[in-house]
Amino acid sequence: SALSEVSNIDVGSLMSSWTSQVGFPLILLEDDGRISIKRYRAHGANNEDDGEALLWPIPVTAIVEGDSKVYGPWVVGRHDDDSLALTRNLKEWDLDGKWFKLNASQTGFYRVGYTSKQWRRLAKAMPPGVDAISAADRLGLLSDSFAMGKAGYSCITDSLRLAHSYSEHDIAEYAVWQELAENLLSLASLYRSEPFYNKFQKMLRTIFIKQFQKLGWESTLGESKRMGTLRGSIVRVLGVAGDQEVLSEALRRFRLYVEDCKAHPISGDMRSIIFGIAMKKSEDEVFDALKHIFETTSFPEEQRNCLSAMGRCQSIDRHSEMMKYVLYSGKVRLQDMAFPFVSLALSSDEGGKACWKFFSQNYEDLSRNFKSSPFWSSLVASSCRGLRTVEYVDEVNLFWSDSSHDAGSGQRRLTQALEAVKTNACRLQRDREVVHAYLKTITI
């Protein structure tokens, strides 16, 4: 009641629908100027809603190009709302050729999907500067853009165009660039077997190289912890992007570390990243060295770093060797076994297939040894999480339909893994042609 008195808004009525229904809303801007409100579904826009009335009273605010004022709030999403007033303002700003951003400072709990024309305008407002939008608004725009593109509410090329504009940014804001890195790494994993992947890697290098050149490999005096974490994220992206200088330098640093870890230490922010990139550059040499480090170090975090990097092996012959070492050597603790399996399943298409082949062919033995352990659910999930097609989903379902095969405690993780495989397969089918066409249009 105190909040209602201060704000002159019936807070109880406003919040009841937020606490009584599942999910949260998405405001979609249509090309004709209308707005629509849907339940946001991260797994895809083509899924029909459950038929429930979607009534979220959403206080919408806006910032507009050339104006420091925060407009609103307009409460939309109920029968008697401010939709007409909001739409009238949006049309006016659009006709004036201005960018506008809803949910000023990200104070509202909803996503926004803009038109392609508006996303292009918003890209111009992204660079940090005197007249730029805030870091919170930049973060919100990136998050909304990739969420819309991944779920199919908008074209993923709108997100790529927004991301590509970051190649000209002079300032690296931690939260914003972390969001950018995580989303582009997710797309890199999705596109890694496509004919256009080399061009996608070039785009990644174009976006991140400028910030890497500023941050370098070493921390500076007085540098914040966040900058160290950001440095690691940018190096990871450039490693995935195949930047040869980064690959070579990571291998050089790894060799020095193996030679004398005290004289050439690697920070905790960088250790797992350098281990993984070194594996990519020289697998035969690095795999054996990682195994030696794992067996001789007493530091649990370093052991997990080694296992995760070993799981990134690309050699088909080494896949089985790695899994048998983890499961049966007696040197890997039960609680650490999931790390290399997850890495193997998600690092390459062949790794994902190897996990499924090994699990399905050795089910009886694996079930006997691990079904009663906490590791079992992770093993079941990672066995199929790295598969790429709906045909494989059918094969996995057929396997588990056999009455002699019981997922047990891994059933929920299995369902989630197969849903992720189907979602990614649909995303790839939807994105393939438009992403290929977009990459042909940009200069990188």
C-alpha cells in the first residue's frame, strides 16, 4: 500500500498477473507500427501458446535519439491500456528517422523485438561516447537482439549486424562485451560445420581484435578483476575464430608453463583458455602434457582445467582413449568426470558422435558402474547433447525405448538434451541461407 501511495499506481493489481502466470512478456514491434505482446519462449517462436490469456500490465519507458528525456511510462498489456498512446509516439519517432529504445535502463522485466529498420538505426547508437546510450541499455539491446534471433522472432542477421558494429568501438565495457562474446561463441558452435564458417570466423576476428590489441595477454597494475575475465573471454573467441597469432602465442605460453610453471605462471582467468587453445594448435603434444599435469598437480581447479582441455581433442582415434582414461584409469575423481565428457560432446560434431557411440555401445558396463552415482545424469545428457540432427534424436529415442535401457536419474537431463538438439537443428535450418548471404555482403 505504501508503494501504491507514493507512485499513484495500484501496485497490487499491477503485480498480480506477474506472480500468477508462467514466463514473462515479449513486446514485438511490427513493420506497420503496431505492437503485439507474446509470451517469450527461448526455444522458439513457432511454438503455439498454451491458450491462456496473456495479460501482463507492462510499464513501458523509452529513450529517443537526440533527446535526454525518458518517455513514459505507458502501461500496456491489459484491456484498458496505453497502447494507442505508445504506438502513436513510436510511429512519430519512426517517421522522423530516429532510433528509439524501449525499456530505458533495463528497469522492466520484458524483452523487446524491433523491426529490422529500427535495429539498423540502433546500431548507430551503440558506440560508447558523449551522446551514447548507457552501458545498461547497450547490454539490454544486445541481449534482446540475440534472444530474438535465436528464438526466431527476428532474423539472426539483425543480431550479426549489431555485433559487427562493435568492431569500431574504442571502449570495452565488461558486461556488454561478455554478452557479445557469449552469444557469438554460441553461434560459432552452431555454425562450425557450415561452408560459410571460415567467413564467420573472419567476422569474429574483425569484431574482437581491436579490443584484444588494447588488453593484450598480461594484466596491468591496478586493473580490475573484470578486465582479467574479459581478456580471457576475448582470447577464447579469437581462439575459436582461428586467429593464428593467438593460437601460436597460447601454445608458446603453454610450453613455458610445462617447462617451469613457477617461472612462467598462467593466471586462473587464462589457464583453461590457454590449455584449450594449445590443444587446438598442437593436439598430440599438448594432450600428453595435459595428462602429465593432471596426474602430478594437487590443485583441483587445475586438474579440472586439464580434463576439460583434454576433452577438446579432435582426433577420432583419441576420443575413445580419452573417455576410457577418464572412466577406468582410476585417476579421475567421480565428481570431475563430467568435465571432459561435456567438452568432448560440445567441441566438435565428431566429438558429439563419439560420445553417443561410446555410450550406446557400452551401456551395460556404464550402467553397472555409474548408474547409482551423481555422475550418471551428466553422462546420459552428454552422450547425446552434442548430436546435430533430428535423425540422431530419433536414434536416441529408439535406443531408450528398449525396456532394457533405463535412463533412471538421467531422464530429465536426457529430455533437456534432446530438446536442445532439436532446437539447434531447427535454428540451423532457419539461419543457414540468410547468414551465408549476409556474410557475403560485409567487408572483413
